[in-house]
Amino acid sequence: KKGWFAVCLSRNNGWAIDIFTTIRDLWITFQKASLLLIDIPIGLPEKGKRQCDIDARKILKQRASSVFPVPSRQAIHAKNYQNACRVNKIILGVKLSVQTWNISGKIREVDDLLMIDEKARRRVRESHPEICFWALAGGQPMKYYKKTDQGFAERRKVLEKKHPLPEEIVNAAMITYYRKDLAKDDILDAMALAVSAAAPPESLVKIPKNPAKDSKGLPMEIVYCSASDL
């Protein structure tokens, strides 16, 4: 709720965590990173649904609802929810969910950054925590909803099997930030993306394999790391 929570992992098991007010602040701090995976849509449709979202929902099965419908670029610039629904209905044929509208400001932040920074376009890529957990668990969707105690324990266990530092990082984040500013599940979501981003570049997998690009040339894809390469 305070902005953007980031987990940074280095090759020698060094790490850092922080919360940034804007995506630009985060990018300025970590622009030397080899890869930044973010849980926000990149590449906005002009019609219909993105193929990456359709495929991700099929993969996640019982966790499919965690993949929100992606708005049109015009909708994220609307002044209020009602206008956004009207615009999105005209362009994509559907209104916006409240959940999607609530993250529209962050979608706009990322879209604006990628429009003006060529380096960011190469380094910042879209991922999804539940897809990352699915891959890290060997192709198994998480059994429990992430905001439950069982869901938190399930995802934490998956991370601990794949990386030596998750408990240390999770505990540091829990102590440093209030839960009203940073939810427990957001910590694990960021960890899943960081572990995936720290894997060898050749281990990254795209959904779909040959993603389409939007009208601005941004790929409409979701990337994750093949668990066998960790």
C-alpha cells in the first residue's frame, strides 16, 4: 500500500529489501540489475484478452482467479472508475473489475516508464507470483489461498527449498514494515519473483512462447524460471 516492495538478490547470496514510492524510484535504484521481474501488466491489449493471461489461468487451475483481467491503455488514464469502465467496455467489450481499477495507477506508472526509457524496456519484465510458485513447486499450483496461514506456510516452504535465504529475508521484512503497509503475502510474492529473476537468463520461460506485442511494441507476456535451473 505504500508503493512498490522490492527484494534484490545478488549472485553471492547478498540481498536487500525496500519500499519505493514510485516505480521510477525503484528503477533508478536497481537499474544496474540484470533483470527486474514485476507483478504488474506490461503490454496492454487493444481488443479481447491477452493470450498470456488465458494461458496462465489454465496453468493455475484453482488459483486462476489470481490473474486479473488487464485493462486497455485508455482505461488506465480515466479519471475515475466509472469512466474507466465505460472506456474499457467500448475498447475491450468488458468493464473493469474493482481489483483491476485499484492497480491501474501502478499499471500506468510502469507503462509511462517503459515508454520513455529504452533500457527499462529491456530489463523490466512482467511476471506473476502464482506462476512463479507453480514453477518452483515443479509444475503444481498452490493448494491454499495466499492470504491464509496455510497458504503462507505452503509458499514459504516452496521458497525455502529453492533458495538459502528466504527465511532471513522474510523475517527482516516482517520486522521492518508494518502489516498495514506491507502484507505478509506481498513479501513472499516479491521473494518468488526475486528468486526467479536471479536464475540464469537462459532458464526464463515465456507465456506464451511467442508473445504478441501491443500497439506500443511492448510484449504481452508473463515470464517465469524453470525450476530445474535453480
